[in-house]
Amino acid sequence: MNILIIEDDLRVAELLQRGLAEQSFVPAIAYDGHSGVKLALQNDYDLIITDIILPKLDGIDLCRQIRQTKPDIPIIMLTALGTTDDKIEGFDAGADDYLVKPFEMRELFVRIRALLKRNSRVVNQVGFVIRYADLEMNLNTKRVKRGNQEISLTPKEFKLLEYMMLNPERVLSRVEIAEKVWDTHFDTGTNFMNVYINYLRKKIDREFEQKLIHTKSGMGFMLNLE
């Protein structure tokens, strides 16, 4: 499998390249954001690993640009920035996972394999639409509507809502959402879950009398017509 490394620290880039090669991956390296985007769009990679702080183009904007053309390629962000806000910004830009430096290579390999396994199960269903009440989601075009109102979601908000719509009227625990939406690498000790649920509520429920997203105290969250 071909993996693109976008990292301006020569020592870290070479460490990643050597470690991935030892695991039978085929790594390529870009040392700045512009070169990283160019390689990502010109070639076919199975996964991208990128730092956030990069010369010429930072990892957040890099991720957004890649997502415009290649929405399904798995992206792991590596960074020394580990606050909740930093992680949310990375996820909202389209990252699939987030690893804070310093990290163990074994953990990186586990995350890479989890993302590659998940991506291999993705089925392209043209025009596939799921609905709950007056909420509609097109999994192919990534468009979401409630009634006649178009709703703009970030990639992570979309994934969270998609999972809730595929499992309506069932309490979804924080652990289950972490495993299914964040591929088990989500730190459930942070307030991430509440942050994203609140984001969805503002976009899905605030303008409507009928609320769809509900919190079950001590249990989790539910999409329901209560």
C-alpha cells in the first residue's frame, strides 16, 4: 500500500519512512504543504500522514484542499498541538485520525491498519439516500437537508449524523460512537462528544420545533421523535 508522508522535520520524516517500509508499505515524502498537495492530487495513495505545522501551506488547509478532490482517502494528522480545539479543527478539516507527538510507531501502525481496513469496506452507492422524519442525507453527494433547508456539515459532523441516522431510535453510547465514528482512537475522556453533539443540534434542531437529537443522561445519545 502506498502512503504519503508530509513532514518538514527531516528526522521524523525519515523515521516514518523507515518504519513504514519495514511494515511492507511503500512510503513517499513531501517536506512542505504545497509539495504535499501536489503529490496527493497527482498520485494514488492509500493513506496520507501529515503534520499540521508545515512550511508554505499548513496541514489544516492542506487537508481541506485534498478533501475537495479526494474525499475518501484516509488522513492521519501528526502534531505537537494536542488541545481539544486543535483536534476539532483537524477533524473539521477532514482528518480521520489525530496523533499527538511524541508517539509510538506501534500505535501509528495500529491506526493506519484500522483506517485502511475501514476504507476497504466503503461501498460507493450512487444516489443512496437515508431519511428520518424530515431529515434527509445523500451518502453519495454528501448533501444534508431538513425539510427544504440545506444544512452544511463538516466531515466529522456528517459521519456522526450518518451513524445516528443509520441507527435511529436507539440509544448510542459514547463508547459505541467512539468506535464507529472515530475508529476506536477517540479519547472518550475529553468533551469531544458533547462538542460535536452540540454542533449537530445547532444545525439540525435549532431552526425546527421538532427536535431530533436527544441526550439520555448517563447512557448516550439518540435520534428520536420525542
